[in-house]
Amino acid sequence: MSDTATTTSIDPEFREQALEALKDVSDPELGVNIVDLGLIYDLAFDDEHDALVISMTLTSAGCPLTDVIENDIAEALDGLVTAFRINWVWMPPWTPERITDDGRDMMRALGFAI
């Protein structure tokens, strides 16, 4: 798929459904879902390819677990979208400030001092 495909914004109700589904996907190293961890930067729709475009980052650019995350996203979105594509974004880089209050609570429950 071309990275130059035209994307459009998505319906707010669908956006909430997609984000809720993506909360079932956890960062394999931290054990917190990718939404509350602040890894999702944007959701859009690629009309040309009929696909949800997920702009997201990782806590570190060298994460070896992108395949695991992509497979988990496919499972989470099954039945909600016919196709998706991840647009890996590295700028701005992820920082702990992106973690939601719920994400901070989850991390504390896992023993992280945050």
C-alpha cells in the first residue's frame, strides 16, 4: 500500500469503537494497552484501499515486537474493519507524558513507579 494514499477523518462514533477495540491490544513488554499507553497518535481512513489507518508509535524505535502488536491489532479489529494499515510514526517521539490516567493506574498496578 502506498503511503501517499489519501486519508480522511473518521466518524467520531466509529473512532470510539476502534479505540475501544484497540484497548484489547497490550504492549508485550509493559502489559498496558496501546491506547492508554499513548501509542496511538491518530486514526484515519484510506478510502482508496478501504482501510483504517492507525498512526502509532512505540515506546522505543528498536522494539522487536512489532509483529506481535500487528497480529494483536488484526485480532482486535476483526469484524470492525475489513482492512487496516499501521503508519509507524517516530516524530514526535513517545514520552511517558502520553500515558493516560488509566494507563498510569495500570502501570502502578503492575509495579511501575510512575
